[in-house]
Amino acid sequence: MTEESSQKMTLSRIGLRLLGLMVLDAMASVFVVTLFGDGYWQLGVMLALITAGINYVFLKEDAYPLRWMAPGLAFMLLLSIYPIIFTIYISFTNYGTGHLLQKEQAIQVLTQRQFLPESGTTYRYTVFRSPEDDYALWLLSESGGEGFL
């Protein structure tokens, strides 16, 4: 091989490498912005760090041996390290399906619900308070028949 052809091959390799990194960075950027917008900032940060690491490995000549390991390391971080870190994060937060609503929303939802069996009776009530600070509740059925004190 002549020196010209080796330089041309090197320039074409560098061009393909940069083109591949541009495509990877564009896809990762869109995905990271979407993750941040949806509130999955932990996964967005992890994906941004993986993308930055891949860029470092493929742009730095000293990191040549890592180029062959980069895809495996990226998938290892995403599929095993990230879930461990996320599990530790979740274990120290109040994150769960029971805590998705704000306090006002939860009160509104709970006051709109009515728990009554099919054969159950609804009652109107009146609360009384004696001078001795005792409370009494007078229940009247909706049908107007019976009452309880």
C-alpha cells in the first residue's frame, strides 16, 4: 500500500466513525430529552453518560482497545448496573403507585367514592354534643323509617 492510499483509508475511516457518532449522538439526544420530559431523569442521565463514554472511546486514539468492548460495557451498564442503582434510589424514596397524586387530588378522589354494598342502606346524620363534651350521632335512614342514636 502506498502512503496516499493509507491516508485516504484513514480519512474515510475517520469520516465513517464521525458519521456513526453523529447518528448515535442525535438519537441519544432525542431520547435523553424525551426521558427528561417524561420525568425519567435517572435513566436520561445514565444514557447521557453512556453516550459521552462512547464518544470518548471512539474519538480518543489511546482508547482504541475499548472500542471493541464499548457496546458490551454500554449494555452492561444499562441492563445490570442501572437497575441496581435505580432500586437503591427507589428504596429511599416514597415512590410508588399509592403516591402518584397530590394531597388535594387524593382527598377529592376519596370523597367522590362511595363504598356501599348492594343491600346496604344509606343514612343521613346529625351530630350532637353534650355539655360534658360527649358526642352523639343520630342516624336517619333515607327511606325515613328507622333512626339510631
